[in-house]
Amino acid sequence: MSRPAEISGRWWLRFRRPARAEQRVGQAGAGVALGALAVGVFVSGLDQTVVVSVLPRVITDLNVPITDLDKASWIVTAYLLGYTVAMPLLGRAADVHGYRTLFAICAALFAAGSWMAAIAPTLWPLVAARGVQAIGGGGLVPVSLAAAAFLYQGRARVLALGAIAGAAEAGAVLGPLYGAAFVQWFGWRSVFWVNLPLTALMVLAVFALLRSGSLGTGRVDYVGGLLIGLTLFALTLGLSGGTGHFLESHRPHLDAIAAVFAIAFVARQLRTRWPIISLRLFRRAPFSAANAANLFIGAALIVALVEVPLFSTTVLNKSDAVGGLTLLQLTSLIPVGALIGGWLSGRLPYPVAATGGMLLSAFGFLRLSGWDASIVEPRLSLDLATTGLGFGLVLAPLAGSVLGAARGGSETVGAASLTIARMIGMTVGLSSLTTWGLTEFNRRVAKTPLPLQSPGQSAAEYQAALARYSHAVVDAALFVFDRLFLVAAVLCVVAGVISLMLRPSRAAEAAG
């Protein structure tokens, strides 16, 4: 058998050992391919937050008893874990086997998880389905970022990165509203059914417009992937939940287990010829700076995501729906800022958009820390928009700096590391604010016990006592909100200072 005939017969070799790397397409084709990649990360982003609005209906339909509500939180936690664990392994696999192939695999896993979730009869099958779904969704993000960087050069590259990052943020922003609409009109299972045709369409577009290829050579370190997966799994569990959470007493053990796996992972990466994450990348200041900055950005962002709707429902006494819409005034500006940041980063040094964005968010948080029960428009909307816009401005320069530093077959893993850093920052921030916030709030409220009407106490006196208690509760909440927003402002400033070390690769500078 001739060599061409042999290769033709072994169809899988076209994916494993192509003649050359992924080929760029024409401008129109690149635009459509970029759109398909953006749809992938957008849908993945939707499913990060969509369960927030459908969870009450899911709990009712699956007959989850009120005593097991903490177990229902695993519908969210499973996605977080799968999303985080999948990134480094699938990122390296994409660098070896090609973006198109891994995009299809990730999309197939995402679709399979969506189908499993749509037919789940009870809670734990749904949790398992969310884990499968997250593995696919977690892989789509770094693969799409690196593929977008390959499609475009120079100034167009950072704009493309901004578009991908903005699509991911837009999905996460619109997830709760998207879920609320579907659960109202079609039921919560429709949220997962609709992913199937969307996934098929985006895979067809990517296969039509991206030539399959391999940017890197060598093999995938599956042992290293298992070790980093176990590290992130144990770390995420150890940081989950606040005071009273069922994992609280196991945190020291989980943290110790995470440390052991982390040491084993580092040792493995230093020995293997084909590391999942090349530790030499962290010797490059732009790479380390981008990841460190994103760690602080994640911690600051989770403060906004949790505290803004909580402020609306507790201090302002608004409904849950209004609380979600209040948060939307912040999150809706993140994708807008991502596009602006991509445009700026194509014309100015990366630190201009990144540091400027973080200082803008810090200013927004300072404004939020001055809120009280009398906050009104337009200040409320302006403060939220300022904070959200700053978070968006930093996305493209961070991605550009990481991908520039990781050139040479490690682009996808570089993109994965950036997202992992942010998610770890969000997890640490969530755990910290939950523990400190609840403890401080309860300590302050305890100074004014809930009044009980005593014999001989008039109705007017009892109402006055209730009013004093309500005032004490609001004051305690305002104190906690004020301190948390101030902490978030400091975190943004730290991220902004670190972002001064960002820069594109020399090749990107020359192309620009």
C-alpha cells in the first residue's frame, strides 16, 4: 500500500499528524469562524449562571426536601469543579491535536452533559450531568481564545480576543435572565435541551472554516492532568462554603490534600518532557503578572456578584428579580468594556487598558461603599456601570499578554491558566466574604436581641422596639457591605499595579 493510500485509510491520522499547522482562512471566513467560537463560549457562559434562576423550580420538580437544600448547591459546585479541572488538560490536548478537533470534543461533551441534565430524574444524576457539561464548557474557553489568536494578527488579534472574552462574559451576565425566561415559558429542562442544536451549528461552522492541525508536537501528560485535576478539586472543596457549611470541619484536611497533589504535580512537570503547564512560562513577567492580576480580579468580582443583589434585597427591600436587574447594570457593562479594551490594546500598551480598567473599578467600588438605604438614581446605575466597565477593559490585555508569552505551542494552556486563576480568586473571595461577612453581621446584630412583646408592654412600645431592631439589622448590613466594597477596591488597585507588567510578545508588537 502506498503511503498516501495508507494515510487515507487511517482517517484519524489527519487529526493527529497533519502536514502543517492550522491554516488561516480568508477575512470573511475568519469572521464567521470567530463568530462560531464566540457562540461556543457564550453558551458555555450562559450555563455557568443559568441555574441561579432555575434552581428553585429544579428543587421543587426533583422533590429535594428542605433538609437537603445544601446538597442542591452541588448543581452549581459541580459545574465550577468540572469547568476548572478540564481547562489545563484539554488546553494541552488542543495544543497537541489541534483546535478544531478539541473544539468538537469539548462541544460534544457539553452537548452530552446538557442531554443528561435535560432527562435527569433526580438530584444526583443532574449533578453528574452538570459535571460532564462543565468539562466540555471549561475546554471551550481556552481553545476558543487560542484559536482566535491564531486566526488574527497584530491589532486585529487583541480585538478578536476581546470579542471572545466579551462573549464569555455576556453569557455569564445573561444566564440568570435567560434561565428565568425559559423556566417561565418552557420549563427548566428546556434550558438544557436548547444547547443541542446550538452546539451542532457552532461545530459545523468551525469544521467548515478551520483546517484541522496541530500547533505543538509531542504527547499529552495525562498523569499530570490527573494530578492538577485532583489539586484543583481538593482546593475548590476546601474553599467552598462559609460558617456552618458541612465541609467546614474538613477544610484543613482538604487543603493538606491539595498541597500534596500540588507538590506531586510540580515534581511531575519538572521531570516530564511534555508538561501540561510549562513552569518556565511563569519565569516570563507578563505571563505571571496576568495570572496574578486575574487572581485578585476574580476575588474583587465575586464581591460585586454576591453583594450587589444582596444589598438590593436586604437594605433596599427589593424583590429578588429587582436585585438581579440591579446586578445586571454592572455585569452588562463587562462585555462592552471587553470590546473597548480590545480596541484600546491594539493601539496602546496593554497596561493602559488593564491598569486603567482596574482603577476605574476601584473608583466604582469606593462609590459603592458609600451607599446607604437612601441611594437613588442616577447614582446607583452610574456607580454600577463604572465598576462593570472597568472589569471589562482588563480582559483583552490580560489574554493578549498571556498568549503572547505562551507562543510556541502552549497558547491554549496559557489561556486556561488565566481562567483558572480568576476562578480560584473567585472561590477564595467567596469563601472569605461568606465567613467574615456572616460572622461580623451576626456579631453586630446580637447586640440588639430580637424583641418579644412582654406582658404589660403596649403595642406602641413593642413597635418601637421592633423599629430599633430593624434599624440595627440595617446598620449591621451596611457596615458589612461598606467594608466588603472597600476590600474589593483595594483588590482592584493591587490588580492594577500588577498589570503594569503586562506586554504583548515581540512578534505581536511587530505585526501591530
